[in-house]
Amino acid sequence: MTLNWRRTFLALWALELAARIWLAATLPLFSDEAWYWLEGQHPAWAYSDLPGLTAWLARLGTAVGGDTPLGLRWPFLLLGAAVPWLCMRAARRWFDATSGWQAGLLALLIPLASVLGALALPDVPLVFASVLAFDAGLALLATAEADSAPKLEKGEAASPPACGGGVGWGRERRDTRPPERAAACLQLAVALALGALCHYRFLIALAGLAVGVLASREGRALLRDPRVWAALAVGALAWLPLAWFNAHEHVAGLRFQFVERQPWRFHLYGLKLQALQPLLTGPLLYVALLWALWQAGKRRADPRWAFVLGAAGLPLAVFLGLGPFADIHRVSFHWPLSACLLACTPLSWLLREQRWPRWRRWIFASNGLLCTGLWAVALWASLPGAAPRLQPLGVDAASFVRIDALIAGVRERLAAMPADTAVVADDFGLAAKLSFALSDPARVYSLDHRLDAKHGRALQLALWRRDESALPVLRTRPLLLVVDEDALHLEAREPWNRHLCDVLPGLRAVGDIVPQGTHRHFLLYRRDAHVAGACDYPALAFMRSPLPGAALSGQVEVSGWATQDFVGVARVDVLLDGRIAAQAHYGIEDVEVRSRWPASDDPAQPNVGFSAALDLRGVAAGEHTMALRVTGRDGRVRVLERRAIRVQRP
């Protein structure tokens, strides 16, 4: 039985759209998404990290859909859902209806493309603009071919052009008329403007499109049309906001994107990331896409094959070649997605030309399994308490942490404080999430955190005067400081506490919130107006043994250290599944802590070590949770160092 490609495409597209809507409605906001919403609350043509389009879409989303995750994400959902249709249209324009529906299916089955739009990220309009510009380029090349075709005498039959191996305008097309050039130019202008307004990386896609057009005589002939130049002028003008921002801010955006975040030296880890690309695209499909580009190179005498070779091949080569030398501290595996989608356009026709139906079935089947696995993980991540369970899969669990309990705690504290209380977060991401949750960005400020500079947001906070430069103004107002303790490594926490007291003297720790199902700690500090002096710090602790995930039995030694500046520690208990299982002997000399943090003011220094004997002989075999319960001399209690262990029989 012949597969109905149109119905299959429509069914899978509808299924993926429903899953994306579910994901967009249930996944907690990532820090970057909340940040783009915050940028949208400060309308501008460009920002320190990106042009303005992503922030504008986020502002539009919440203006129509309300301050909810789905309200923020719905414009991105629409753009992501349109991408497979654009791929289908481009392949249908080039070849025939069957090739179009198959190319659309391939776009749906690329794992990263299958979730495109579920998150409010700039890559969504970037991919949309790239595919839209590619489709416009194919339409323009079709008009150029029609213009260059010999004029026929009355009654003379036309032979099909060679594009696509004789299939380009063959019998399977219902409409053999070339598209109107004016409409194609308008589409190109929109695509180029969207791309320029969404990300710096569109420059690479733009270079590929330009090389693809200029590689053929028909493409160069398009430059004689003033309508094409008008479209290019619109695209060029769309870069003016970025140029204006960089000219007035000492090229800060360009320096961040191309200098500060890029080491530009070979790194083995970057090579490993590139090795993951076939898995993220689908191993069989990835090989098939490279083969399709090789076939395009063999047929480059035809203008549309030359176009796809430049538009898809050049960006793919650039991203794969620069990957081991570029940024390895942020996610970059999605960069080649647009190029892979463009390379899908001729692949289905090539497989049919080679009479390789078995390869097509294997590609569809293998990518279907990969997408199913990705969606299983994504939907799992949308469930409450999923973050710890995702850690073994290599997923950044911090990205999936829900902070509902933190928001409730912040609101509760604010309700008991004066109405003019300011909220200060320790980094841009937490500040953005709090601004979104409280629907009051004018009330929230951010400290100068290393993460702000790492992600290119420090300058923008300074321009808004939402960084530490605004803190002197806040001395006359009460404030509530919110700190994500786990955003820093343990070694940096004590120096960070010192910094907090330097910029906000008189802080008092008033809360320690651990969102349900996670091991993350959010600390709340209060400072009343016109108050200065020493700060009140919470306890810190570290468990040297046993290690996380250790298999244990019998009697186990638990050791580590615990401190609380200015106050000292009165007692350390070892918890097993939330109950006290052993009391530790505290006061053991630990010179490593003193040497690591010489400024520590714990009165017991250097005798801050502890040791305990934990008897597991009566504990049931299986997974358990171990933690430390630290009681300060002031009576305050913190539960720290939660870690999973496995009890086994001797």
C-alpha cells in the first residue's frame, strides 16, 4: 500500500504541535526566557546580548496571553510550527508535491527541530528566517530561469528545464507557472529583516545564501532587478539597530559575541560536542544530508543545486569547523539546525532518483525513534520533581528547577515588609525570574555576578541601572536579597558572602528554601532601611565521605566540615531519609578549610571538622538520601549536602 505522505505529514505535525503546546505550558521558564521577557519590558531596538526581535516577541506574547509560560511562548510556538511547512513548500517548489511532503516530514523528524518553538529562544525566529529566505531564493531563481528560457514560437512545445534532474517543473506539479518575482522579493525582504533582528549568527546564514545565489549565472542575473535590490536594502537596514547600539557602547555586543565568549583556541571538549551532532540530527539522516550536499556539488551547474550547496553547505561547514575553537561553556549543538533543514529539501527527491526506498524507510524509522526518546525526556522534565531524575541523562537539571516554593516564600516575606521594599537577586537569571513571577520588574535589582558577564547581560543591567550601581539609592529602602547558593561552586561561596556584606552591610539571613524534588538552596536575606554593620551568614558544610552515589553497607564513616561565620556551629547530625541517624563528633582540626578561606570568622577555626559512625546494618537495601543537619550556636538549623547513596547487603 502506498503511503499517503500528505496525511502522514499533517498527522505528525498536529501531534508534535500538541506536544509542544503541552511542553510550553508546563515547563518552568529558563533563565534566558525570563531575561528576554525582562528585556521586552524595556523596549529598545537592540540590547547588549541580542537584537530586539526576541524581546519584542516575548512582550507580544505576554501582552496577549498573560504572564504565564504559555503566554510568553506562544509567538515562538507559531514560528516553530511554520518551519516544516516552509521546508515542504521549498521542496515542492523545487521538485514536486511528493518531495515536498517528504521534506516536511524530515523536518518534523529532526530531534531538535521537533521541539522548536516550545521555548522562547532566539533560535526559533533565526531558523524561521533562514528557511523563509531560502524559499524566497528558490522562487527568485525560478523566475530567473523563466526569464532566461528561449522564447517559443506559437504552437511550439517547451522542454522542462534541467533543474532537479528534469523533475523541477515536471508532470507531478499542478501549477507550472513560475512565482511572481515581486512576491518573492517581498518574502525575501521580510526574511532578511527578521534574521537581522533576531541574532548575530544570521550573518553566517546570510553569507551562505549570498554564496549560493552568486554561484550561478541565473542568480547573478537577479541583481539586475531593482526589486531584488530593494529587498536587500530592507535586509541591510534591519542591521542598523545593532550597528547603532555597538557604536554607542564601544562595540560591546560584537566583543561579547565574537571575542569574550569565544576562546578561539582548540579544545578537545569542543571536538566531542561536534561528535554529538550526528546523534542530535539522527545518524542515518546526518550521513544522508552530507551525501545530499555532495550530490549538490556534483550538480552545481544548475542554479538551484548551487544555491542549496551555498545556503546549507557553507553554514554547516563553518559551524562544524569552528566548533572545537568556539564557546564550549554554553550550548552550541543547535547552531547547525538551519543548515540541516535546508539540506533536507532535496534529500527526499535524491533518494527517489537513486531508487533507495529502503534507505528512506530506515531514515524515517531511526529519526522517529530518536524524536520519541527526546520527547519522552522533555515531557518527563515537565513533571514536578523531575530535575534530579534527569541528572544521570546528562541533562542540566538546574534548567528544569521549579521555583514555585521560592516565589511563595518571597511573596510571604514581602507581605510582612514595608511596601517600598526592593528585591535584589544575586544574578541576572534569578532577577529575571523574580521579575516575571512578581509582575513588577521595576522592583527587582541584580548584583554584579560572574554569570551576568558570562552571558553578556552585565552591560544591559548597568544601562537599566538595575545592577550594583543602584545600590546606594537603595540604602534608604528596606530590601530582600535572594541568593541562589548553588549557582556558585563551594569554594566561591564564602568569598561571595563577603562580597554581599560589602555591598549590602547589615544583611540578616531569614530563610533557606529548597524547592520540592530538588537539592537546590535559595537563601533569603533581609535588610531594613538605614541599617549597616556586620552581616548574619548561614552555615556552610561539606561532606567529604561517603561520595554521592556510593554503594555502602555495615558501619560507614561520615566526615567533612561545617562553619558558620561570627556564630559557630553547635552540632552536626547525619540524616538518613530525613531522620537523624547519627550525631557527629564536631571540633576536629581541619587546616584545609582555614587555608582555603583565611578570612573565615568562625570562632572555632581551624577546628571545624566532624566525623560520625553511621550504622547501616538495619537499613533496608536500596536507594536512600543522606544529608547533614547543622545547628548553629544561635539555634538556627540548616540541612545541607543532600546526596543519594545505595545501601547494599554485605
